[in-house]
Amino acid sequence: MGLGRRVAVLAVGVLVSGTLSVATTTADAGAPTRKAATASSDDGAVLAAPAADATAREVRRYWTVERMAEAIPLDLLGPGGVVDTASDPATETTAAKTAGRVRVPRTTGKLFFSDAGGNYVCSAATIRTRRRDQVITAGHCVHTGPDVGLLAQPHFYRNFLFVPRYRHGRAPLGRWAGRNAWVFKGWAENGATRFDQAIIAFKRRDGRKLVNHVGGNEVVWGKRAKQRGVRIWGWPAQAPYDGETARRCDGRTTRSDAYADRGGDAVMHRCNLTGGASGGPWFLPKDRTRNTGRIFAVTSRRDLVRPNLIAHPITRDIRRMIRTANGR
């Protein structure tokens, strides 16, 4: 079930407020799914994208207002069903508004990228690392993974542009052009969703580094899937939303073994986030401030028929990726 073959026709995302429901779900038996991932002892190995050959100015020029508005969110298909649910009234709920309630963190933003097939969007959040120029997002927002269909080859995306606190085409904290990116071999070569995380580094802007300008979040690993007080941010683009403003889910997560190759996923129920919110951060309540927090997962997938949002808690392998991305 090739992600590349489906991205142009899949609907984009809706992010809604989380509730305290704790019931787990299973995939619809008739749901289309990706082929099962093959476990490998080397899934935690890190692959680097080719260094960006475009200058920061060229990347910013590429992302015109028109291209940004027309970019398509990526939906990851996977076990448990990750397809459009917008046409199913039973799964639609009301998203929590951010304006006037909770200010969108400076460290979260909309991520733009492209390949020969088109222009795409996801979400991302800055992280505190030695280089102070990086974000974390979903692996499928950086690399196609292995299932790209008969007429394409697996590849990294390019022309990464991060816009912190994006709103209605405006970039109040600047537009940051990508320098390099890293994914896990487990995602890129085996399609293992537990490794659906990536890091992107960005070039300086006006002499400043991204994290020095907007702040950075802490990445934590090895956390339980079951958590209370989780907050998720993303930029959904499915009607009634248009991807122009951030939305959030607040609630608790449960553990499910129904959705992924090796189980252990975190699920937030009644959070119908799809499309452009992929890669958005999952914050724990402890040490969370207005702009920063502790990220234990990033948005990966969604349920076929129920408004459940799915991510795998970040594993200790992220340490290897951070070291690689920071030249250690």
C-alpha cells in the first residue's frame, strides 16, 4: 500500500480536542493497510539525507504563498487503518480553538517540503540539541518509506521549510530553510512505524539559529504509552479546517497493541487529527510552559473509523539520531 501512490487522493487532517475516553479500538477488518513491517536488529540505525544543494534564499523563494496554500498533507496508511474519515459523521468532533485560550507555542510550526510528485505539509517542533537548529517530526514527513509503488524509488523529500507559529500565510517568527535531515533505517527501509520519527536541521536566518530564536523542547524517550495530561499540537487542513491555524488535543493516552508492527502505541481517543498535523509534538504535562515542554511522541497515524490519534513513544534509539545530527 504505497504512501506515495495515495497522498494525492487522501483527505487532509482535522485535529480535535481530546477527551478522557479510555476504550481501545481495533482496525476494521476491511481496511486497506500497508504490508507488515519486517523487524530488524538494525532498525535503529540512522540514515542521513543528501545535503541540501539549494540555498536558503532559493528555498524561501520556492515556497511562494500559492505553493504553501496548495501543498498537500501526507497521510500515513498503516495497520489499524489510516484513511479519510471526514465523510463519516460518527467520527467528527469539534476541535479545541487555540485563539484566546492557549497561545500556540513559539517552538511548534508548520513544515513544508516537496519532491518530484508535488508539495506537502506536516507539523514539527524544535528541540534542544548541541547545534540548536533542529526540529523533530514524523519519519514519513522526511522520507517516503519503502512502499512507494511500482514507478518510484524510496527517497528523501527536499526543500524543507519550517514556519514556527504559522498562521494564515504569515510567518511571525521567520521562514527557516532546511540544511539536512535524518531518519531511522527501520522506517526508511522496513516501514516500521515505531521508528516513524525524524530530525531536520535548518540553516541560520539573519545570522541566528532557529532554537536560539524561538526556544527548544526536550525530547524524552522510553516513556509509557499510557499518560495523563498530554497536549498535542498540529496544523490540520481538512474541512472545516484549512491548515492556516494550529489546533490542539488535550487528554490522556492509552496503550494499544492493535495498530502497529510491534504494538505498544500511544492512542489519544476522540482526537481526529489527520493529514497536515502529522509530525506534531505530544507534550507531557510535567515542566510544560507556554512555549516549551517535554516531547515523548510525535503524531504518526490515525484510526480508520474512530477518531483516535496514534503515535509510538519515542525509543532510546533517538539518542543515536541526535548524536548523528549533531556530529557526535
